Amino acid sequence: MQGDLWSARAREWSELQEGSFRPLYDAAFGAAKVGKATLILDVGCGAGLACLVAQSLGAKVSGLDAAAGLAAIARGRCPGADIRVGEIEELPFGDDSFDVTTGFNSFQYAADSAHALAEAKRVTKPNGFVVVAVWGAPDKYELAPYLGAVGKLLPPPPPGAPGPFALSAPGTLEALAGKAFPATGDGILFFPTGLPGPAFIVTPNFDVIKDYNESAVYALAIGHLSDLMQGGVPFKTPWPAQATQLPRDDRIALQKKLAALGYDQTRFSAHIDFKMRDFVRAEQKKHGLVTDGHPNAALMDKMGVKRQP
């Protein structure tokens, strides 16, 4: 039914309304590093403007929409793109097919949004991106009165059917993403202050923040602030009151010792990346210490590394 409604005025939508989303597409594709040869799928692609923008960046584009009329316009706009008609809860694509899967104002209309998001994750490569954008809360959305007026002219939706603001409340989209979090995939168990401090599972998306600032603690702080702004809760395990990081000179001395022991430690800048934490974990295991990957004075003493006074 939704496909028929959207097809009824597909051309008018593409000419009068869709262009207002261009800044969103530019920002999303920039964050997901869409570029030459990126394999991208836009679910709920509408008349194909997002697909067209992705093509202009050199991406290889696929799209899917429930409205045949909109899909037809998308095909005309994007020569060579694989544009199909279908439902976002049953994506007609194989596992791990795309580098990036996007859904701009589409997931909130699915009968089962969690399943739709899981489908998006299924067709995305393990190190890829799933980008979701939905309307903001009605009280902060300028077009909310307009949608309310238009809604009165539409046929009544089925009982319990989702609407445009189904995922707009703070924390709703985050909770949905949690339901769709994969049972398997790449992740790192990260103890930024060592045990018994807080622990996190970080996925490849963690590196997106670190592209701006390589500090892992900075990336955690930005991610946590974002969670709190969306209704998230504080860490279950509090951050230690006392600093647990080695002084800079000690960290450099430890890095040089790891290199001398044959580890592939090539940076001596005091920065502790995940590769170094793997080396630290191996040494902790060797010396009978807790293998949390967090270097400390006890490990330096066991390894015979002289600490700075």
C-alpha cells in the first residue's frame, strides 16, 4: 500500500521535495568515506537522488524502494545502477555485498524495524558502514505541522503501523541498533584503564572518530557524550578516580623494549594503539599478569624496563 501511495506523485516528490535532503546525503557519504569503487546500497532510495550523489563520487550504486514509480525515476537518473522494487525487510541481495548501506527516512516505515536493520547489516561487509537517518523529534521538526495536515487526508493506517516519527524519540534508534547488533563480527574488548576499570566492545566504527583524534579515550568520550545526548545511561563501571596511565617517558621505554623483544613495534611516540595492546597482552600472559592489554608499572618491572624517576 505504501508503495502505491508514494508512486502516485513520484515525479512531484523528486522535483519539489527530494532536493532538500542533499546536505544530509553529502554529510553521510563523507562520514562513510564513499568514493571511487565503493559498493553502496540505498534502501528506500526513492527517486534516486542519494544514488545520484553517490555515483558522482565514483561509487557503484544499488537501490531499493517499495514504490515502482519512484524506482523508475531513480533508474532514469542513475544509468548503470541496480535499482530494484522490493521491501527493506527482505533485501534481494546476498550477504556481505556492500561497503556501505544507507537508509534515509526509511527504517521507521518498516513493520519490523529491527529486522529491517538486521537485513541491512546482513548485506553489508564486516568492516562496512550502515548509515541510518530518521526525522528528529516532532517538537523540533519544522515540517511536523505540515505532515500532520497531510496525514489527515490519507487513508487511516493499519492498527499499530509505524509512522514518520516511529524512531525519533531520544534513544529509540540506539535501542534498535542494539537489537540488530550482530551475533558475530569484528570487535575488540578494550580496557582503557585496565582492570577493574570499565570495559568496552569497540567495532570498526570506533576508528571513524579516531580519524579526527587518534586518542582512544577521546573517541570513547565523544561516543559516550553522543549516547548521553540521546538518552543513554552512564558507564556501569565508573572511571577510576586515580590516573592509571604510565608517564610518557615510561611508555616510550616500554615501546622500545617491545621492539627489542622482536614485536612489530615501530612507533615510539608514547601513543598506545590496539596493536601495542596486543603485544602488552602477550607479555602479561608470559609473566602471569592479568591480560587486559593495559601497560602498567608491574609489567615494566617484570620485563626489566627501567622506569623514569
